[in-house]
Amino acid sequence: MADSPALCSSNTLWWRRTYGHDNVSAANANPSALDGFYCAIRDNQVEQVQRYIAQNPAAVFTKRTALYVASSFGRHKIVTLLLHRGADKDLQCDGVRPIDVAGFASAGSIDRMKVRALLQGDSCPQVILRLDDKYSAGETRRFRLQIHFSEPVDEFTQEDVTVSEGCEVTQFSMLRRDLYHATVQLTQESSEASVEVLAGAARAAVGGRCNAQSRPLQLLA
């Protein structure tokens, strides 16, 4: 098994030394242009990253690759950009591939899912259901859900949102082809319900691959 990746949430010493986030003031540091490039990836500055690699195409292929850093932080838009520029997703850093550190330094499960999907290639589209607390209220027994796919999909409709007995989907909308909203209403007799997206409910917009089944999301009134 490979050693712990050199850039991940479990190895803060490397991160502090490299990016000046230790007790030493960052103002005293003299970062290189490449360090600034990695910082732009960390901060999800897509346009800045794009400008840098346009001027320095070889930065895509350095040992601690930009793809490795972007994968670690779950920056799926930057991962997409780097792959389009020819980044090698199998190029290892200290014996570890970019996909092996996908989302290690990110708390976001959706970003992690999208990065893994980009680096895995022809895998089935993945799905994550998330409760939108801002528009949900247990006292009204109404819940708004976000349905995130790892990539754009087609043929996904309200009927493809599977709910348990005692609740129904009352509203459904597409924000993007990888993001949908659904509102679920519980009946007066129900105090809990589950919602999920079954395997094969949607197909990838490119390639037509059927989605994998989501984990059930539990709702409590």
C-alpha cells in the first residue's frame, strides 16, 4: 500500500510549510508562480488556473500535478479543465494517483462524487440526495430535496423519484441536467418517510450509461 498522500487533510505539515499557513506570517514568504498556481486551485479560482496553464502548459504534467491538487480539494470544475488540457489522470505523485486522493481535503460529498466520476471515466452516473433545510419544515410535513448527479443526465422525471408509503412528490424541477429539485409531502398519518433514486432511472447525457442507485434519504416530521 502506498504511503499517505503528500497533500491531504491528514498531512498538514506539508501544507503549512508549502503555503505558509503555519505560525510564520505568510507575508514573509516568497511563493513561486507554481505555488500561486496551486493556491488558485485550492481556492477554486478557475479563470486564474486557466490563464496560468495557457502560459505554462507544462504545469499540467509536473510531479505534484495540478490534477492531483484539484482532486484532493474536490475542485471538479478545475479537474474538468485540466483533463481537457491533456492532464494524465494516471500520473502518480509519491506513488498515489489523483483519484486516490479525491476529496481528501474537501468536506463536500457532492464535489467528491463529481471528481471521482471525472477520473473514473466510464462509470455509471452517481446520485446524492440532500435535504434543503432552507425550504423544509417538519411542522408542515413538507421537504425540499436536492438531487445531485455526478454528470449531466437525460430522461429523469418526477416519476423517477421513489418515495415510501405515506408521502408523495408534489413538485419537481430541473435546475441543471445534473441538479434537480423535488418537494415531498408527508400525509398526516405519516411521521417519517424515505426517498431514493433507483438504478436506471436516468441515463448519462453522453454515452447513455444508466445511473447507479442512490442511498435512501430519511425524512422525519
